Amino acid sequence: MLFLKTDENGNPAGTTTEDSNITFWRAKRRWARVGIVYLVMLVFAVLFVGPLLFAAFSSLKINPLEYPPSLRIAELNPVNWVTAARLGNSGSGNYWSGGFAPGGDIPFDIQYFIPDGVEQQTPEIQVPRRRPGAGLGAVRAIEFAADHAEIHDLRVSDTEIGRHEVEDVERAGRFVTWSFRITYAGDGPKIDRVPVDILAAPQHYYISSTLPASRLERRGRVVSFVDIAPGIGRYVFRNYARLFDEARSVTTGQPLFFAWTRNSFFVSVVRVFTNLLFASMAGYALARYHFRGKFLVFLVLLFSQMVPAQVTFISNYLLLRDGLFGLSNLFGRTSLLNSLWGVIIAGAGSGAAMIEAGKVFIMKQFFETISRDVEEAALIDGANQWQRYSRVVLPIARPALGAVAILTFQGAWNEFFWPFIVLTSPEEVKTLPIGLMSFRQTYGAAGDWGLILSGAILSAIPVIILFVVFQKYFIHGVSFGGSKG
């Protein structure tokens, strides 16, 4: 057994108290530096991710542009979840999606503060014939809850004496709660929503209700509810449900968001496969082969990254309009405009080619880090050039291939310029970024930004998932692609 000798102060033999203090303070400074680095990284993470999270939370609001902005969101309150589920079940027997169906009986309460000296008057309850939003939702034929709703038992259910701040002055008065029921009269179809407007007398100040009010108008005299029987799903994710319920094609009636997402996936996946194939082959040739003009080819490749897409878009547009020298006949078209293949081909020949030059550079740099001994061993075993490339080198290059795939998918998924030029009509042929811009023109003009924000959040999810799943390949591939040897 070994024993550590110490002096009378408890320090190891051969050291002094001053040496121990110096070691202690050095360790403390080291941990302080580590803490500062992590704090700085945390601040940057909040700066970059914070706006996305705030936008995601705001997309749940009925009015995401409310001022001042707040994270106190009624749609994220679990108490409101329970209430919305109960009201949805009362309206249609469905806790999740709610609605209004035959046999529906929806109880609802609303509370006002009435100052002393003000005569108490019963509010007026209305189920308006209100359309769900702009776009096709404002013109297509729908069933209105107002045609089937009946209001019953409008009465005072509770009165309480108290004080409340009114116009920055605390006043005495009473809190009065009115209760009523809305029932489905007769038979008919299920209706998605039950909007309600409640008009109160002057100096009747809205306090609360079974579900929080959607809007307050005329200084609080008019309390508006978008839907009093939403169910938990349509209450929390109302704007997301509207993406598929209201944003539909005028000609086919199909949800446009599905079509735009499908188109973006098609363009992105085709672009990824073509990039992986051609970028890896070109990068391998530049890294392994020796031929006359190799350095010049590499310089031209790098130079092409400096040419903006706007320089060549007119000539490329004319080529697509004229069918690319008749090649469009292979697709059964006289022109490649308003075609996804036109976006793919135009992107490969213009702006995206500048990006793909960067992919070739990444692959070339990565292949140069792979020892030639691996290929020579395969050559001794009888492997030809194609076998050495496909079976030996390419599997080793998975990190670089992953980086290329992520960068290509992100670029194609978010590409705006060429799809905006090539895809103009019909609406079903557009990609997701172009479709979201049409949302801005349709719904933004009406001040309905919740649907636009929810669409933007959904469009970001595939890229986020792709990066999270393949981030190790991305970091490894890019780090190797930026160095040699």
C-alpha cells in the first residue's frame, strides 16, 4: 500500500501552500473560461433560434401581429385545452376537431364588469354568417352555423360585488356573468366552426369568458369568437388546419399546400440525386485523373461560382420558352415553362449550377484526403476504374456525400428565383416558396397573417429534420472539403 506524504498543512510533500493556491486559481480560471465560452455559445443559440421559436409560438395565435408582442398565448394554456375539448364534444361529439353537428348543445359563459350607477343590460348574442378567411375560403360555397343555430337560456348566472380598474381608474361595481346555450336546430350537415359575436351595452367591460375572446372591437363592446366549439386540435392548431381547409385550388378544390409541398419534394429529390451523381464523378476526376487543361477546368469551375444567376436568366428563360431546342417534346410539351422539369433543367443550367460548382469542390477536396493505397489495393485485386470509384472510394466519401445532399436539398427546397420565373400558372404547379408568396398576396392583403406564418413554419421543418439527422455527415464533410491532406 502506498501512502502520500504530506506536510503539517496537509499539502503534498515537496509543495508549498503558495504552489497549491496557484494551482487552485489556475483551475478556477480555466473553468471560468469554459463557462464564458458556453455562455457566448448559448447567447448565439438564442439569437439564431429565438426568432424561429417565437414565430412558431406566434403561429398559434389568431392574431400573430398583436402589439405589444407577448408569449402569453391562450392557445398554449392547458386549462383552455380542456375547455376547448369539452366544447368541441358538446358541439359535435368530437373532442379533437370539434364542430357543430345535429344534436349539438354548446354551453357558454361571459362575464362583464358594470360600474356602480350604470344600468345592467343583457348583451346581444349573434351567430354571424362569417366566412373563414380570404382566398378560396371567401368565395367557395360553405355551410354556415347561423343557418342551424338557436340561442337558448340567456340569463344571469352569477353576480359578485367588487372593484376593477377601468380606464386607469379603479372603480366599484359588480361582476355579472351571463350564461347561454347554442343548439343545432333540426337535421343537417356537420359544420366546422361556430363563430359568435356578443354586443354589450355601453360601460359594460368584458372580463372573461369560457374561452378567451378572439377579438375585442369598439372599445370592448363587441366580443368576437372565431369558434366556440373548436376541439383541442382546432383550438391549438387552428392556423395549421386552415392551411388545408381554406387554401384550395379554385379549379379542382384540392388543398394547395399539399400540391406545393409535393412539388418542392420532387424538385429537391431530383436535384439531390443529380448533384450526388455528377458532383461526385466530377470531383473524383479532378482529384485522381491527370489530363491537359485540368487546372484550367478547375479555375473555370471556381469562377462559375462568382457569376450571379440573374446574368443568364433571360437567355435560359428563352430556351425554356422555345422548348430547349425541341427537347421538350420528350416530355410531351412544346415549352418547358410552367413545368417542374423546366425548374429542374433551368436550375441545373443557371443559378443552381453556381451552387453545384461548390459541391464539386467539396467532393474534390474530400477525395484528395483518401489515400491512393486503397485504390491500388483494389486494382491489384482486379477491380476496374468504375469498380474502384463505386465500390471503394464512394462508400468512404459518405460524409462528403451527406454534406452535398443537405446543402443541395436546402438550396432546392428554398429556391425562389427560378421557380418564380418559370412557374406562373396554374396554382397547383408552384413550389412551396412561390405558393407562400401567393398566400402573402391573398391573405396578407386581408391582414390574415396567421395562415402565412403557419405555412412558413411547416416549410422549415423538413430542412431542420434533415440537418438534425445528418449533421455529423455535414460537419465532417464540410470540414474535410475545406482542407487538403
